[in-house]
Amino acid sequence: MFEDLRDLYQEVIFDHNRNPRNFRVMENADRQVEGFNPLCGDRLTLFLKMDGDVITDASFQGSGCAISTASVSLMTEIVKGKTEAEAQELFTKFHEMTTGKEEHINLEALGKLAVLAGVREYPARVKCATLAWHTLDAALKNEANAISTE
Amino acid sequence: MSGFDVNKIRQDFPILAEKIRGKDLVYLDNAATCQKPQAVIDSIVQLYSHDYANVHRGVHTLSVRSTDKFEAARTKVKSFINAASDKEIIFVRGATEAINLVAQTYGKTNIKAGDEILITAMEHHSNIVPWQMLCEQTGAVLKVAPMNHKGELIYSEFEQLLSDKTKLVSVVHMSNALGTINPVKKIIAAAHAKGIPVLLDGAQAIPHMAVDVQELDCDFYVFSGHKLYGPSGIGVVYGKQSLLEAMPPYQGGGDMIRKVTFVETEYNVLPYKFEAGTPAIADVIALGAAIDYLAAIGMNNIAAYESELLDYATVKAKQIDGLTIIGEAEEKGAILSFTLNKIHPHDIGTMLDSLGIAIRAGHHCAMPVMDFYGVPATARASFAMYNTKQEIDVLMAGIQSLIEVFG
Ligand SMILES: Cc1ncc(COP(=O)(O)O)c(C=O)c1O
């Protein structure tokens, strides 16, 4: 019935929505930032554990739609073990993929995150996918304030 | 129902034939804005093709034609809500500007530090923020009458909050987030017993029921044209003449003056005192066309039909496992706000859109209502006179299958 939506709602997204990974409060987190999408009411808190400039652990709490939940869940998986610079580079690539500015995006470099490429066709939903990454960006820059995608 | 024929009505709305992603459009976002009948579209085309010029300014033929049509529309609005005089009908951009106008003119002159303004827990942001701004400017205090879990005003608490300090009551006639219709006659009588004027936010109520401002005895009634099958960018402040006469103007400029020198300005008479600058001429005239169209069908017929639709939708919705209706007031207009277990309203919105069904997902400009129910957002299907039971069936089938897909 929802054939048109298969690019947007891939099985991986349903899976991460049903069973979000790293969905927990982190005691002794080095960084903790809140992300908020006022348009949708999506809200998340991102926790990072750092060792020098390496992200050794990432977790989150919050509530949002399937796209935003899957996006933050996937993100916490993929950034573990990455340096700040590597995470920033992923953010840039992810941003390019979801906003569709680059015609030929190397989806392979994005690994599992490529399942979110479909939001490009749904401008109203892009912010759902990027909220997690804007929050990570703020956490890496050590901006303590809550960030908002508006 | 005397001659109410939904199929005939549907023919009058060209957009209803539109295909969305290859599917028949099922438009259920009427509380956000509703679609326009051909008569409204035609009136705009007619004006710009044959009759358009600025109003109240020229002696030439077109200016006279435009002015006549413009003022005829004012009379139509007056009759539609049964105001006592054309002077009580002020055109603004919409309900939002209307409330801001009352806050910044009536409010600023009559409300002082320590005074109270009383609203309810179910207001749209546009009936909260202008009062907060006024409170900031004056030192007045905003009081909020609570509601119960069904989304009904707790009247006894409202009554207790009416105090000697209360200088204005501003209440939504029908809630956009819940559908609740407030007991406005009782509210007005109680406030008047203490000499307190009442503003009704009629943005949602006006397309769904007959409104008679004299019978209600409200002091101000505001609404937007775009929710009444008219154009966007036009709205109305109704105010009792005695109040409007005593209020200072809202904005300064052309049309609102009688005489200007560099020393002083004499303001124009009502309603022009509040209509500075060139108005939305075509939109006012088209709002008049919308009112003609509605009057021919009859607001009571519309209300009866929509109440049937709402009952049907409510029964069907309750049959869906995991669906919670948000807002179950006894007195309720044609709005069905709901949540689904573990499925976020935005996912509901996108999935239904792929089936051609337009609903609203979000906080409906009523964040305090969302907080009250402890949800970030709801999905909302809101009905208009052109919706059908078949469309409700399509909606419910869509909801059933998206629940299955989400698993
Ligand atoms: C109850 C209520 N009041 C006020 C408004 C504001 O109307 P507008 O945006 O047309 O100014 C709305 C619109 O959603 C509403 O539903």
C-alpha cells in the first residue's frame, strides 16, 4: 500500500525505530547536548564520552518520529571510535546526501547511513534526519546550549 | 436535511478533483485552512478583470465599482454574524492580527499594572502571545483557566478566576487542537455580571456553526477568511461600536484619517479608523462571495452534516487498536485529533500523504495543549462540509495499514 514510500521508510529505519541502539542515559558523559525541532516537537539529548579527540561512546534519550529516531540511533553506532574530524566529515557528507546538493554522492562512504538518502525527496522531513547531526556538531564544538533546527 | 447535497457541493470546489501522488485527494486539513469554491475564485478573477481600482479614493468609475463591492462585502460580513452595524466590522489580515489589534488598542488603553487578562488552557498561540506581550508592556498578569482531560474548560475554576482585577476575558470559541466548543454564552454572562468584556476567538467556530454576535453579546469576535472558504490574508474584528469608538487607532496612515496637518491628525470614523492603508481589496470582496455561498447552503445545514461526519469518524476511530483520541468534549466541532501507539504523528502524516490524504501533524500552534496531554504532537483530521463518509473510510483504512507496516 505504501509503495511510494519504500525509499523513505526502509526496513532498517523501522528496525531502528522499534529498537533504537544506544538508547540510554550516560553517566559521566563528557558532552551532553539537547537537540530540539520546534516544528515537529522532536527532542533528543545526546551524550558523548571522549578520549582526547576520539569519541569512545555515544548514547541518546528522547522522542521523535521514525526518521529522527533511526537517524540518531544509526549515528550513535557509527561515530563510536571516530575522531572528531572524522565525525565532522561524516556530518558534511550526511548533510550533502540529505539535502541533495551533490548530484553524485558517494553513498558507500556513508555506510548504513545511506538508508536515509530517501529524505531528500521529502523536504518537510529533512530536518528530522539532520537533527541528530546538528546536535552532534554542537556537542563536538562543546556548545553547551540546546540547539534547535529552526 | 433540507437539500444538503455533498456531491453537489464537491463540484463547486475544483481542487477536490486534484490527484495527489496519483491518488484522489482526501483533504482533511480544514482546520489549518480550507479550500475555495469556484464562486470565490471567480470573484477574484472578475474583480481584477473588470472592476479593480483602489477603494475610497477615486472619483473614477473603477474606483467607485471597487468601493461599492468592497463595502457590500462588509455588509455581508455584518449580516453573516448579525452585527448591529457595518461600523462594527473591521478588516484585518486574519484572526492573529485581529487579536493583536484588540490587545494593542483596547488592551493598552484599559489594562494597567496588576490587572488580569483571563484566557483558557486550550488557546491557540495567537490568543496567548499577544496578551503576554501586552502584559510585558503594562505589568498586567495573564491568568489561565484550566481544562479537564476530555479537553473541556473547567467552568467552576474559570468562574473563580474572574476577579475584580480581571479586565478582559479572551476565549477560543472552538479549539483547533481538540475541537472543543466552549460554553461561550455562559462565559460571557458571567464576565458581564462583573463588568468584564469578552473577546471570542472564532477562527475555528465560524465555518462550522451559525454565529450571532448580538445573541452571544460578546464584545469582540475575531476570525480569518481563509478558514471560512475565503482567501488567506483577510480577517475580521467585530467589536461593539461603543468600545470601538473609545479605542485609539491601531496603525497610522492613509484611509484612517479625516484631516492631517503637521501639528495634529483627526482620525476617521468607524470602521476606517482601524483600516490604515490600502486594504486587501480583492480578498475582502472574495470573502463576501464565500459568505454568499455559505448563506445559500445554510450554516445550520452545514453544522448538522458535519456533526454526522464527526460522529461517524469517532466511532470508526475507536475501533482502531492503539488509537487514542485527544479531545473528547461533549460539545465538539468536526475535528479528530489523535495519536497512535509508538507511531509519531509526522510518520502518520507522511504515510497518509502517500495515499493522497492530507492531515496535519504537529502541535497545532497549541504547545500548552500538547504539554497538558504529555505528547509532542498529534495527528489531526479536520472536516469541512465537502468531506464524505467515504473519505473517512479511506482515512481509517490508511491508518490501519500504516499500523501494520510499522509493526
Ligand atoms: C483557534 C485559532 N485561533 C487563531 C488562529 C489564527 O488564525 P490566522 O493564522 O489565520 O491568523 C487559528 C489558526 O489556526 C486558530 O485555529
